Amino acid sequence: MKKWYESRAVWGGLIAVGAAAVGAFGIVVDTETQGQIADLIVVGVGSVGGLLAIYGRVKAAKPIK
């Protein structure tokens, strides 16, 4: 199982809601751009997770044997 924030479907839904909200102000976000935004977010979340894992290992109180 993957976490909710790793799901393109969840991010796609959130972005679609956001695109509809900004559409009320006259800003149009097409579906292709929405998909690209979702892809970038999923990649970014994975990258941040990896960096946090490395940071946690570096700051750990006990070394790895």
C-alpha cells in the first residue's frame, strides 16, 4: 500500500478542485497542466521523503554497524 500523499489520483483530485477554484477568478488551468502539476508533486513528495530519511540517518544517535 502507498500513503495518500503518494497517490496521483489524490493529488489530481486536489488540483482539479484548485483549478476550479481559481477558475472563479478567470484563471484557466487545462487538464494537461493539471496532470503535469500532479506528477511534479508526487515526484517532489518522494524526493522530500528520501531526503528526510538521509537526514534522519545522519542525525541518529547510534551509528550503523
